Amino acid sequence: MTKLLEVNDVSAGYHREPVIEKACFSVSQDDFIGIIGPNGGGKTTLLKVMLGLHKPFSGMVKWFLEDNPQSARQKIGYLPQINFFDIRFPISVFDVVRSGLASPDNLRGRFSRKQNHHVEEVLRLLGMSRLKNKSMGMLSGGEKQRVFLGRAIVSNPDILFLDEPGTYVDHEFESEMYDMLKNLNQHMAIVLVSHDLGMISSYIKSIICVNRVVHYHASNIISNEQLTTYNCPIQLITHGDVPHTVLNKHTQR
């Protein structure tokens, strides 16, 4: 399977203090990776390093996308944990989602009929069609999150990064969202940060456990042998067909 990016022995942090260490893994075309760990363990920092938004202390992140940086940007979708948005800015739901199709070659913001139709399809997928002409400032937190998710996926990226996408959304849409991500994974890689492994465990294919030291597990189910090998204290309990995983504290670094 085609490799999209590779993380080689990366350490990173802030003010010379390491937050993540020994990160070594790759992301391929059909991957659906869940990044888990305690609050403050380094999950978001790892995601930002992968995206090139934060420079590592050591190691390297290598991308295998197109040589043209401008073209490569269109192949990456990103939904950050917090979207800063001025609610006074008069922009519609439709225009925010469509902004995900903007490129340096389209500085005047002229979009084709086909592109506009695709935005309509994304809004329909997210259950936001009826609000497409609404100003963003009039939406609830959950509705805004749906719109920002739409902006992240509208370009049909090769790889989609999501930092706690369930934040602010209601439980009904949260379940629909993960089903939708499972379908999207048929044609794009997904890297998902979440604190709720019980929710995502039946969707993801592999796990990155982050608590300063980064451990990669090539499955969404972790055996006792792997726990010993990786020194990653995770207990697995299965109820029916849906695995539930509980993350405990890492005792060694």
C-alpha cells in the first residue's frame, strides 16, 4: 500500500522541554489510526509535528505527496481541536465549506458549477443543507464543528487529520460522523486524536499511544505480549463485537 508519510525518531516539545519522544511510524493510503493518551500527554503536539505546524527538536517527518507544495496542500485535510472564528464576520456555511477548495491558483475565489455541486453534496452528507445560507455566527458549537469538518473533507484529501472531532457535537451526530469517516477511509487515510477509545475502537485499524513516549500498535486490539513489549499499559475488554479499551498511566519513559 502507498506510503503517505513517515515519522522517523521524532522528539518535540516547547521551551526545550520534550513533550513527545521516540516517535517512529508511517501512515499509508488505507490507514485509520487512532492517537490516544492522557490529557497533556502530547497527542496534539504529535499531530502538529506531522502536519508541519510545529518543528521537532530532532528526527524527521517525510511526506510522499506531490513535489509541488501547493498541490500537496490540497491533499491534506485538517480539523483542529479548536477553531478560532470571529462570529461577527459575515460568511455563510456554504462559503466556509467551499473555502476548503481554495488554492493559490484561484485567488479570486471563482468556483466552477461542479465544485459548487460538490459542496452541496458535502453539506447534505453532514446534514447541514438547510443551514447553507446561514451566517456562521448564528450556529451552535456542534453545527460549527460540522461545517469545519465539511471544509476539511471537501477537497477529497489523501489524508485527513482530526483532533478530537467529537468536541461540541451531539451524541446522535457523533455516531453518524464515525460511520461517515469509516466510509471516507475507503479512499483516504485518517489520523484521529481522541480521548474516547471506547467510541472509536470499532472504526480505527491501528493505535498510537502517546504519553511523552510514543508507541505504535499495528492493530486496534492489543495483546498482553504487545503490552509487555511496548510497555504501554492498556487493558482490553470486549463486549460482543465492539472492543472497549481503557488507557492507564504509563509507568516508564
